[in-house]
Amino acid sequence: MMRYTEEEIKSLWLDFLSRTEYGLSLSRIMDEYPDERSLVVKFGDMVEYNPNFAEDFLKYPEIYLSKGEEAIREYINEDIEIHLRVSTLPKDRRKDIRDLRSVHLGQFISIEGIIRRATEVRPKLKIGAFICSDCGNITYVFQEGTRLQQPAKCAHCGKSRPIVKFRLSIEKSIFVDTQRVEIQENPENLRGGEQPQRLSAYVEDDLAGILVPGDRVVLNGILRPRERRLFGNVKTTEFDIFLDVVSIDKEKKELESIEITEEDEERIKEEARKGDIIERLRDTIAPTIYGMKVEKEALLLQMFGGVPKKMKDGTRIRGDIHILLVGDPGTAKSQLLQYMAQLAPRGIYTSGKGSSAAGLTATAIKDESGRWTLEAGALVLADMGLAAIDEIDKMSSTDRDSIYQAMEQQIIAVTKAGIYATLMARCSILGAANPKYGRFDPNRPLVEQIDLPTPLLSRFDVIFKIVDVPNPEKDRALAKHILNAHLVGEMLQLEEENILVEDYTPKIDLEFFRKYVAYAKRNIFPKLSDEAMSLLEKKYVETRKLYEETHAVAITPRQLEAMIRLAEASARARLSDVVTREDAERAIRIVEYFLKEASTEGGIIDADLLYTGISSRQRSVMEKIDLIMRKLIDEKGFAQEDEILEEAKKIGIEEMKALRILEKMHREGLIREVRNGVYKYV
Ligand code: ADP
Ligand code: MG
């Protein structure tokens, strides 16, 4: 039962307006009308004014809002429509989509989540002006539902259909902008393995066009039923639900959904002070996965990320660190990805094969009513978080095209079917790929064995190659580790205590871990110290210098950037505002480790080999062979193998090597063999 009569509700609103500063806000709105046409009232202020009034509002929002809008008109003493929008419900008042039941119908509720889909903004007829075919006068009909409601009879001459016909006057009618969106539960609020549920929501007038897929929001509004129609418009007794949105609270700060209390903050700072924090956090990551210490350390730094920079000319340098794991099957790649997606704030695990229409990036699709709808893919949903993409080599060709932009500019532009939208995808990517031919062939360059284009590979800051080579000592340790993990798992089920349990229990509890990361990302923006800067510079120049001896480009500017980001992340993880020498050293260690694993030729690190599959030494030999061939072809129109080899020998290239290069050029389609041992350019 309502506590107040409708009249009382109106007087309470009037009293509320005159006693609070909202009365003042109204006069400001009046100045800006019609650009401004909503009065946003914080729910907390209603509670403060009168708790009963506020409680009742939640139960009977329809009446309260319409009486409130009447009160506003009376207060400003003008007959214009100002929306009353109640917002900002306390967190404990929010509902989970999965918990919505029929008792909530008609109530004011608050839903937190990510906007998964949003349609184009389109006008909807609100008040139809119908011209009578007989007397020419206008009858107004307030429109409800999706079907056009015509007048039953003319309000002036009184004649009814079908004796007279009505024509809709566009000029005299009143339209309102509308948009339909779909909100999906935040992944971090899901209990392990649950599929996120979605709810349709409907926004109108000045709220239309605000929401974009990927937005983290709280939608407040009235839960309404919608009839389910069968084919041929047959009515049924089953209903769908949707949210009639009254107000939108946008999450302004990233990671706002992770709450950090003062006590938490104390503990976070204390843990950081204790030292070895990076090692301790690292050992917390997937303790059941054996070894991979460097990989885990990099994954940890990825969670913190470097510091994004904005340049004067408007360009942005990403701070997010992208990591790729390529490895033999069964090396715990998928396991690690799933773990990280759960651990990282705003983490999402998905497969390149893609389960939704939107795939990894975003797409425009037609919804049930035929409106174009923008749907966010994994990278947009993971905005400000981590996107773990398993089997990234299997992604669709559309994703392949748009993932470049997502990785570097961190936006996804959709231009399809008249929709031009830019969605934010400020996430770090953790990808995993299997070798093209099942297993790694140690004698072939890495890139040749992964089904990913070179420009894409080069956008990863760190590429770990994980090979599964039998090694009795390592195998024994790994087997023991896995067996023990199972044993511990069994004991945990029996709730038995055992010393072993400790080794498989994260050193730091995951809830706290997440808070720690969120705190660091929110508050710590480290700057490079001179010492760190000169160390990185020195390392870069020194490594580049090796070129003179080895003719291999051991490092490229991309790895320098990677080192900077890793060093910044390291400082962040220690809650330090300064990137110290130790941070720089840590970063250098990681980059050298992965370059060595992924791009060595004859013991020499070669970054070109990693990204192009051709080492720079090979390249310079190839260039020389190329010159020889050009000369021969210029002279005779073709190049003969024995002549090439002879010329090559003269400048110190061994026969075997020259033959290998020829074979490679042939394989890559640079040259063709017209006769046995006779070559021409393609
Ligand atoms: P991938 O995705 O690399 O093919 P998975 O993540 O599916 O491999 O792992 C296969 C199985 O092998 C998993 O059950 C995983 O726990 C186990 N495994 C592989 N390597 C390790 C390791 N280093 N430590 C513990 N378990 C491992
Ligand atoms: Mg796998």
C-alpha cells in the first residue's frame, strides 16, 4: 500500500523542491531549455528528505515520477516538459539481472553492467496529430506501444473510421528520440563459469545516444513486462522483461567497481613495503602451473601496465602491454590465459574462433525489429582490462583487419550500414597460438610456424615461445608438480590438512591481489629516473651495435618501447612513483629472455628473424645474391645457377649458403626457375 495519496505525493515533491537546492537547479535548467530538459535528483537526497517518501518511490515509481513532473511544472509555473530523473542508488540497492523476478515488475531498480549492444537513435512518435479527411481538423492521440494508434473518431466532427480517414501530420506531431540497448552483467561479478546474462533497456529523449557498446554503466529505471508475440502476432501469456530507463550513471573512473577501503589501502602499502612484492605476486599466479617464472612475471607486469602518454600533437602512446604465447600443444597456455582473465580486473577470456557475432572487435547487425545495432566484441568489453584471446591465430578475417588498430590506437572503428562509430578498446591483449604444423620445428624461424601476419606479431611487446622438449630432469619435476596438484585437490575435497597444500595455495589471496592491482593502476603513474633512462638507452645502443659484428639487428625500437612499458609496470607493481634502475633491469631481463628464446639464429639474437622469418644476416647475403642475379639478368636476360654460385664465391659466400638463399627466394616466390638451374625474376 502506498503511504501517501497522489495529492500528498505532489505536495511532498513541491516541498522537496523548495527545501533542497533542486529548486535552484530547476531555474538553471529553465535558462538552458530546451537543450537541458532533465532534472536529475540523487536518490540519497530523497532519503535524507524523507525516508518513507524515498522507500515508497522505489515501489511505485510510475506515480511518483508523474506526480513529480507535475510538481515541477507547478514549481516553474510553465507548461513545458522537464523530465524527473532519479539517479545514484546505493550499491546495495543494485540488482543482478539473473535475480530479476516478477515481483520486480513496475518497481524502480538499478542494474550495473556493460553495454553490449546499442541501436541507432531513431525518432518515435509520441503524440500523433491526425487530420480528419472530412473536416480537416486535428485529433491528437498519445502513442503507446509499438503499433500506431489512430483515433477511433474525429474529436471535432465526431465521424469515425472508416467513414473518414486520418492522415498523420508530421509537423504537428511530437516525436521523441529513442534507442534500445542491451546491458550485460559485469564479468567480474560472475561466479566462476557462469554465462553473463543480458537485459534489454529502452532510453528516450535526452538519454538517447549517450550509451555506446563497451560503456560501464548503472542503469536506473522501471522494470516492465513486454508481451511475447508468436508468429502472426498471436498474443501469449508469457512476457519478456525490459528496463524503461529513467537515469544513467556512467562509471567515470576505471576499475570503479573494485572497492578499496582505507584498511585495504593500509594493507596494500604495507605489503609493498615488505619487499619482494613482485616475486610474491608472481608466485601467486597459477601456482598449479609448474615453472614458467619469466612468463608469469611478464603476465604480472601486464596486469599493471605501463603509463599511457598523450603527446602535444594529440597522439597517444599506449601503456598497455600485449603478450603472445606461442607454444606446443599441452604446455598450459590455455590454462594460463583462463587464469589471468579471472584474476585481472575486467578480464575476459575468449577464443579467436569466436562465439558471438561480434567476434573479437565489433560488428553492426540487424536486431529483431530491423534496426541496425552495434554489438561490442571481446576487446571492447575488456576496455580498461585484459582480453585473453586463445587460439588467436584462428580469428576471422574481419577481426584480423581491425585488431591492428585495436592494438595500437586502442579503438575500434565500425563503418558499416551507415553506422560510423568508434568504440574504445583500451585493453591489454594476452594471446595464445599453436604452431601451424602441430609442433615447433627448432630449425625453422618462429614466424613461419605461426599463422599470424608479421605486422600483427610486431605489435606484441613480448612473444614467448614455449616448447615441449623432453628433458628427464624437468619432466620429473613437472610430473611431480602435476601429481601433487591432483593430490592436493583430492585432499581439499576431503578437507584434510597437509603441508603440501601450502605450495599450491596462492601466497596472496586473490581478492586482495585484485585490489592491489586496481589501487596501483588508479594511483601510481611512475616516471623514468635518469638512471633507468640511461640504462635502457645504453642497452639499446649496445645491442644495436652488435650489428657491426654479427650483422644481426638484435633489437628494434619496438623492443625499446616494450622495455619502457615493462619497467614502468615494474615500478607500479612496487607502488613506486619512480622507475628505478632495478625496474629497468627487470624489463631488460624479460625482453632479452624472450628474444633469445624466440629469435636466435646460431646463438645470435636477431629481431628481424622474429618478425620476418629472415634474419638480418640472411638478408644481407640475400641482398648480395640479389645484386648478382640482377647483373646476370641484365646481361643475358636470365641467371644461371652455376654462374650465380661462382660470383657469390668471389665475394665470400659459400656455395651451400648461396644455394639455401636461392631456394628460399624461390620458395617465397621472388624468383622462378624457368629451366633446370636457370632463374628469372617473377
Ligand atoms: P595448451 O593450451 O598449451 O595446449 P592446456 O592449457 O590445455 O595446453 O594444458 C594441457 C594440460 O597440461 C593442462 O591440464 C595443464 O594443467 C597441464 N600442464 C601443461 N603444462 C603444465 C605445467 N607446466 N604445469 C602444470 N600443468 C601443466
Ligand atoms: Mg590450448
